[in-house]
Amino acid sequence: MRPFLCVYGHTNLDYIMTLGHFPELNTSVNVEEKKRYFGGTGANVATIAASLGVPTALVSYVGPDFPAEFLSLMEEKGVDLRDLVVVQDQETPTVWVISDAEHNQIAYVYQGPMACMESMPIRMDAALESTWVHIMTGRPPYYLQVMQRCAQEGKSVSFDPAQEVHHVWNADWFGRAISMADILFCNENELRAAMRYLGTSNIEGLLQKVDLLVNTQGSRGVVIFGPEGRMEVPAIPPERVVDTTGAGDAFRAGFYAGKYRGLKLRDCAVVGASAASYVIEATGSLTNIPDWDQVMERARKVI
């Protein structure tokens, strides 16, 4: 089946560790708890979208140490992995998140082969078959080439650099990318960075560059700005909140599940909010993945 959605972004191993306290320099401390989870911006959106019935492809780079269980999870959900590239002499991107008893946190990020994407051939096979192409974290020079080709081929493109907007992208790259995008996804901090890069202090200035802005705001839901004006969609309450990591990625997956089924814009956002409500009920972005029926059970209360 041809993909409806092609996602470019990270496929990570996430290690969550807990300490009683952070050690002083040149000393050691016992790790009280350590668990490994599967994640990464690209893998999160692609896996959850596929679970929601969206034909989805993933473009990402990993090392030969990539776990077979992670591969099996994505295959079982139906992700098209023809462009998941194993790069020899590299290790899979990894994030170590370390917290102490006071909930202070330090994160260490190893980019692996995603750090040198621009030195590799551009992977476009799945993207050129897709209706929507979603650009997430990774190297701007690589993605600018992808977006340019998508524009030439008339593909719909979403730009979603996430936290990397602050330290990977710059004003020149960002301006070029947003001019080729149909939708910009961002949270509140990322929105401020976007407006700074574009030299504007208001949403109207940003909307001169992109048709639609989807601004996620955590527990307050999402605000969408576009041709129809401003649209607010509330968050959907979960049964419990355990870990909000990956909530934004789940929202994006649900949003595309709505678009795939031809729902109106507001209802796409409601489906996204519903998908996010499941993911935050467990630790790890891909631990509690809902299916379409589960998402609609909660979404129908709002649609």
C-alpha cells in the first residue's frame, strides 16, 4: 500500500535513570533505577500513526545495534521501513535522562548517524509516494533538499523541528524551510524561536510564511491559526498522568489519522488530543499505543 504519510526524524533508545542525588565531580553514585524505552520523534509519530490505521513510512538512520524488538514493534504496527537505514560503524541515537529525588533532571543526547545525515544519499522513495511529508528532527541541509523536491512534486509538507529549532536550526535555514511548508507544528517555546528567526513579533507575521500553524500547549490543548482564523481545541483528560514524554508526537499522529479519514480540521486536532491522552498514561513514548477505536472512544465526547 502506498503511504499516506512519510515521517522524517529520529529513532532513539531512551534510557530513564533515577538517582538519590547527583554526584559531585570525580565521584560516583549508585543508579537506583534504570529502564530502556523506545522513542525518537520520527519513530513515535510513524508508529502511533500506523497503529491508528494511517499508511505511514519512516525515514531515519540507526546503527547496527538497533534492537530487534524495536524493529518488530514498528513492523507489527505496519510502519513502512524501506527507508530505515542501518549505518555501519555508528550506534543508534540514544538519550539518557537522569533524575534525582528532587526531580531535577539532566539529559545526555547521542545523535549517532542522524548527526551526519547530509553526508548520505537523500532518501525520497517513500516520500514521493506519500500525500503528506512530515519533517522533524535531523540535519537542516538534508531536510532542505527533501522539502525542495517535495515542493517540486506538489507534496504537502509539514515542518516540525521540535526542540532542535533552538540549537540546530538558524534563521536562514528556518526561513527557507518554512517557505516550503504547508503546516508548522510547534509548542509555545518553539513558536517564540520561530517568530524570532522570522523577525516578527506576532502570529500574523508568521502566517505570511505558512498557511497553517498548529501550536500545542500541553494540558491547555492546542491552538490552530490559519485561513479560518484562530481555533482552540482542549486537551482530553487521561485516566492518569504518568509521563508526558511523547505527548506532542502522539498528537501529530492522531492529527494525521483524522486527515487520512477526511475529518474537518478541528476534529483532526481532537483526534490528536485523544491519542496524546493515552500515551501519557505510561512511561515511555511507545509503551501505551492506542488504536483507532480507543482514540475515537474519547474523541467522540468532544467532536
